[in-house]
Amino acid sequence: MLAAASSVAGFVVVLVMTPPLIRFLVKRGMQVKDVNKKGNVMIARPGGISIIVGIAVSEIILYAFLQLNEILAILITTVAAFAIGYADDRKVMGGWFKPVTLAVAAIPIILLGTYDTDLAFPLFGTVQIPVLYLALIVLVISITGNTINSIDVLNGVASGFMVIASFTLTLCLIIVQNYEIAAASLPLGFVSLAFYKYHKVPSRIFPGDSGALALGAMYGTLAIVGSVEVIAAVALLPAVINSFLFLSSVKRIVEHRQIKVRPVEHTEDFKLKATEDRTAPVTLLRLILAGRPLSEKHACFAIFRLGIFSGILAVITAFMMEIKI
């Protein structure tokens, strides 16, 4: 009941707060061009402001009743990730900025001791890596934050994908009987769902780095404090593959906004198509479009289908956690 109440509170906050936020951002000239629309279509950004308020309200309600350090770690790390993203929204930083600062944002998880150094695998059981796990915590937050940020390339993709991944994670936490962290995880899905209403095609607002990093960092923190790192990675697989493809083709850490050759072009009727320029980065979207051009909406749905498939695999993985060979 408490989990439902906190989730609904976060959902309502984002749903109610986002329209006036859009008007405020437009009035202040805080807009960016939507490159996948005809003409000079400008979209308000960053929507991460309403996302973080919704998350904060939900997690504060839970913490007030449960008094868990795990919830405190989730809240602090997520707020820190938002602040990092907001700094990048206001001024484009170098490629090093987000990975390094997100690593720092992971420190509260360590200081609060909200982790288990036993890494659980399906079928094979757990592996004890007490020292290495500290490095893994820092790496996970940096990866999940940047992974969600890197897949935020179309209207509604980041928020829609997080709806799928976070509800899947909540279900998996219930399957492994980690009910308290499942309660802390549920608001992430509802906040993402509320924001998706305004972020879906055609977008009225973009989450910006602040929103994408907050969503990704919260997801990563939930995976750590809930001891479901492997399960969470499976659910996030399409976004992880996208980041891997991008980094392996670019061969360095670089801001997407600093890429000179875009991996996606437009047809005469403004459908999306994969570029034929071999110097362009390889991304998940480019591979999806390699078969044929798609509208932005259908390209989004293709990514969502991959997310649902990965979510099913994650649920299967959660059930397999109790099976020993």
C-alpha cells in the first residue's frame, strides 16, 4: 500500500508539474531544435526538473515510513546524477565529465554500506568479490547513467524504455523476494510513465541530460542495493548494446553533441534512415534502420519491442536465481 501511495504521488507530481515547466522553459528560451522534425521545431529542455521532483517526493515518502539507508542512497545518488546532468544541460562539458562525476555520485552507496559484495548469477550461485565490488559500484552508476543518456535519441525513447525496464526490475525484485527495494523501485516506473505523456512523439519536452542521468543512475542504484545487478543488466540490454556499439565505433568517450557525422539521415518524406557514411558512429538505431527507413514513431516502437524482449529475459533470469546446478 505504501509503495502504491508513494508511486502515485510521484506520478501525479510529474503529470501536474510538467506543463507549467514547459511554459517556463519556453518563456526563458530554454529550448533545443528537434532534428527529426521538418522545419525549425523547438522543444523545451530540460524536463529533468520535474522528473527529479517526482522521484524525490516518492522516495522521501518511503523513507519517512521505512527509514532504510538503501532508500537514502537511492535518493542522494539520483539527485547527484540530476545535478551533474543539469550542469551539462546548461553548458556542454567534455566527454570525460559525466563518466567521472557519475562515479563520484556513487560514493553515497559505499558510505551508507547499502550493498552486498556477493554478486549473484543464475544457476551458478554467488561470487564473493569484496574489494572488486567497490569498483563495480562506481562503474555501474557511471554506465547506467550514460547508457540511458545515450539512447535518448528519439522522442519518447528514454522515458518509454525506462517504463519497461523499471517495471521489469520491480517485478524481478518481487520474484527474488526483495520487497522493500521493490517498493523503492516502483516509483521509477510511474515517474517515467508520467513524463512519457509529454515526451512521446511528438515531444513537448525533452528530459535533457539531467533527466536521463537521473533515471539511469536511479536504476543502477536500485540494482546495487537490491543485489540484482545481473538481472538489471539483462533488462537494460538494448541500451547497453547501443552504448557498446557507439563506443566501439568512435573509440573514445565523446559527447553525442560533438559528433560531426550523424548515424541517421532523413528521406524526402522525413522518415529516418541509416546513413551510408562509414565514418558515422554505429548505434542501435542505425542497425534498426539498416533494413528500411521508418517513421520516428515506428523506430521508437522497434526499440520498445527490444526492451520488452529483454524484460522477459530478465524475468526468466530472476526465476533462475533460485536454481542451482
